[in-house]
Amino acid sequence: MAIAVVTNAAYLPDKRALTTVTVTASSSESPVPDYFQTSTELFPGPTQTGLPPFLAQSNPVIFGGPQATFVPNTPLQVAETISGEGSQQNIFRLMGNLSPYFPNPTGFGVDEFPLPAGANISQVHMVSRHGSRYPTSNSSVEKFGVAIKNSTAMGNKFTGALSFLNNWSYILGAEILTPVGRNELYSSGVLHQYQYGGLYNPETKIVVRTTSQDRITKSAENFLAGFFGLGWGANATLVTIIEGNYFNDTLAGYDNCNNSNTYVSAGGTNATNAWVNIYLANATERFKPLVGNFNLTASEVYAMQTLCPYETNGLGYSEFCNLFTYDEWKDFEYSIDLGFAGGSMFQNPTGRAVGIGFVQEKLAILNQHYLTSADTQANVTLDSMPSTFPLNQTLYFDFSHDTNIASILTAFGLVQFAQFLPTTGAPANQQMIVSHMEPFGARLDIEIIKAPHPVSANRTSNTDAYTDTEGPATMYVHFILNQRTIPLGASFPACGNRTDGWCEAGAFLQVQAGGLAASQYEYACFGNYPAVPYGLLSDGAPQAS
């Protein structure tokens, strides 16, 4: 086992390499390599902003009196009355990857334990999703806005619950962070300072990685402002890895995995569409008498439902939210679960391959070596240099996308989330729930823990943590997704059925040694194989020929 215990927190092997490429949080004072440049941004992607929110003027939610209790917005207005919603239920936790950040409310099957006496966290590896954003360019919700504008311009009138569409217009931006998205990452930085600030050596400067896309870079900057303060440029150097087709970037691994963007990976979209036509059949019929001569199908109704989280995140409130029942919101969540299962995880032929480059990078750090061969989409130029891929930091912060993190979980082989999801409705004891795994601002924290003795696999408290006090010091790996432990033993028998969900580091590394082969990276990403119907794949790799 080669996991190193870093004793000089966050020390970089060659600080001189950083003295010539220092980049402040706001500007670059001297020419620097492209991968250190954050202002002016290179390869930022679309950056269209929307109209600013004006919730104090536009919020129609009833604010008290005899009919309702005053519930202030915080900052989003999420206190609407939804048909069928119970007192402890909240539709904004049923919006899959469009949910504003919230910690996993139910956990992944194990309880949380404090560190036993004498144990220490020696290293943490975080990969975070960006914060809440506007819709992607040319999205279904944008197209719906165009369709409504054209319909009303031709004199069509909407009635009843849809009469607001007569004066409604689509005013959202595209792809960049919303105000609450900036806050989500700033708050995450503050949280991580409280959780792991003790690992940082203020005499050093850490390397942090992001993609070049604007919302990812801005998420990293907001996080660092929360973790270090507004002067974070003195504490961290931000490496921006180009995000674009055919560029090697493990934080956007699909860009150099061709088949992840072709018809062979369409199973998730197909599964979602099949479920949408089932669960929105009643809503479509409910709305048809209210749309005049507008051609309403389940696809348009799904766009209306999708506008609820997007408008709420962008404007603070959306009139689309209370058009749907609580059960229809549960079904909306499931539509996104299906999309992730078949689009980015175990029911997709490139599920493992898209995330395997990131996994190989983490294993390289744990095994104390650089990456010098192009076996995956890892950027070996950056991953072979101490200035961009240091091996002995105590804090590693990376910033990525929801589907990429889902594929990272798949590439690690967390088969706890491989359960087949049928297109006819949610199964019992569903494990893979996207709102619990990939809301806006989601984060996976991987802790490396050193204990003075083996920690009991069956501990129930700190008083029974060590049953072998003569045993040697032992290293452990601990996965935490959205502030709840993922039990590694549920996916890897070699880790054992531990009550704390940890895994001995040696066993973990031995399991992960087979990850690259399991991903079938070259064949999965660039091979010529047929598409198979959703449901025939279960291991995140192409079907055996």
C-alpha cells in the first residue's frame, strides 16, 4: 500500500514553480501559462445572462393573514402550496439534478460516526458540482418560451390556471451561475473550511482544478472565497483545464469519449421519454382545455414542469410549480433518475469510461506517482508536472459537472447505485436518487484516515472503536457524498460490512486496480458497437459481443 501520510500540510514540492505564475482572485498581473489563466477566461462556453430577479415586486405567494402563515423567502420562494404535499414534504427536494443544494436527508445505508480517539484525517479529496445555473443553450424550456411567444403573438389565449402565460415571457439566461448558485458554492467553501480547515498550512499554496467553462470556474472561485476569504489568490492557484470536444479533461470526461455523445448512449433519454409519456398523461389532459389552439403534448408539459426549478433558481419564484401535484413531482424526480441511470451510470456503455480518468488521477496521488501515459482522457501534460498535479497536498479541490461526477461514482465501481430502474415506475428501496446525489452544488469528499490501531468493523460508538489495541496503525478510505457516508462495503466485499462504511486503504486500492480494465475505456469511448435498448446494460460498460 502506497498511500502517503502528508506531514507538512499542503506543501508543494517546488514552490519556485508557483512564484512565477501567481494569479490573484481578480486579475493576472503577468503573462502566465493558459492553464493558470482565469481572467480573461479562455474557452468559457456560453455566458448569456438573464434579466435580474425582482422578487419583492413579483412574488405572488400569500404572506399571512387568516389564510396562511408568513414564510419568508430564503432567498428562493419555496413555500407554495402544492396539491398532495404533506407538512414535512418539499417539492424542491424532488427535482433531481435541478434541486437547489441540500444535504442527503436519508443517508446511503449507514450511520455517521466521529473519528475514534487518536485517529486523524491526513488528506481530503473533494470533487464538487457547480452551483445552480440557468438552462443550457437551446434547451427544451427555451424552445417552450419561443413557442408560447409565437402562440400569444398570433392571438391565442390561455385560460384558467394557465392564463398567466398570456403575459409570460422566457427571460432566463444560459448556462452561467444564478445568484443562488454563487451562494451555494460560497457556502460550501465555508462548510469545508469548518470541516477541513485544520489540514491547510497557511505557509503554503495549494493547486485547485477547474474546467474552463464559466460556471465551473466561477464555482471554484466562489468556493475558494468561502474557504479562504476574498484574498484566496494568496492561498490557492487555480488550474483551468480546457473544456471542449476532444480536449483531455477528467473534470469533463465525456468530451474525449466520443460514444458518450452518440446514439449508443441514448438509453437514458429514451427511458426518460417513455416515463414522461406515462406519468404526465393525466396532466396533459388536464391542461388541454386551457391552451386554446396551442398544440400541447407531454413534451411541452414536461418543459413546463422543468421551468419550475429553473425559474425558481434564476428568479426566486415560478408560477409553474403549483401547476403539478406532489405525486407528479415525485414522478419528475424519477424521470431524472432514469436519465442518469441510462445516460451517465451503470445502464450506459460509457458510464465507467467517462469517469475513469479522474479515478486514475486519484489513485496516482494515493500511490504517489504522476500520470505519464495516455490510457484515459487524463491530461498527461498537466498530470506529469508538480506545479499542476502535486502529489503531497493535504487538500485537493476539483470542480466538475453532475453527469461527470455520476460517471466518477460509476468508475469507482459503486454498484450500490447500479440497481435497474424500470420505465414503468420507481422500484422498492431505490438507491440511486439523483436529488440525493447530484443537486446543484453537490460534493463528494474522500477522506484518508490514519488510525493508531485497526478500527472495529462493528463499532456502535467511540467507546468500542478499538478491539485490537495491539494491532498496527491502519489507513482507511471514507466516501462522503452530500454530507452522508457511502458504505464502501455495499459495493466492494473486500471492504467488509462495516457499520461506519469505511474501507481499509489496502483493500480499496486492490479493488480499484481493476477499474481501468472494467471501464473498457478505448472500446467504450471509440469502439464500433451497436446501441442496445435501455435496461440491457448493468455494469457501465459496453455489452459483450
